[in-house]
Amino acid sequence: MTGRPVLWTKTARTDLNHIVDFIADNDAATALVVARRIEARSETLRHHPERGVLDARRDLSSLLFERLVR
């Protein structure tokens, strides 16, 4: 079973790009790690959609992230 596809809104993708660009200004390697962690965590919704916070009005799930870099 492949699960439901994880679709990013345009706003979410833009936000991720801004976050990564901001981090990359100081540390490109860390920016890449953060981007990969966010994308990998998001993909878990494919098989475990209950992990997200459902916004039924827009049929979207959101994920909350702990601090990704220390």
C-alpha cells in the first residue's frame, strides 16, 4: 500500500524555501539538513495521516516540528 500522496500548498513550499534560504545564509550544510528533515517528516503523513493536525475546512493536515537544529 502506497498511502495518500503528500501535497504541499504553494504557501508551504514557499515558506520552506524561505526558511532554508535564511539558514543557508549562515550555514548551507545545516540548511540542507533542515530541508531534508522537514521533507522526510512530511512524507510520514503518506502512511500516517493521523499524525497531522487536520484542518477539515481545507482538507489539509499540518505538522508541528520540534527544534531541528541545536
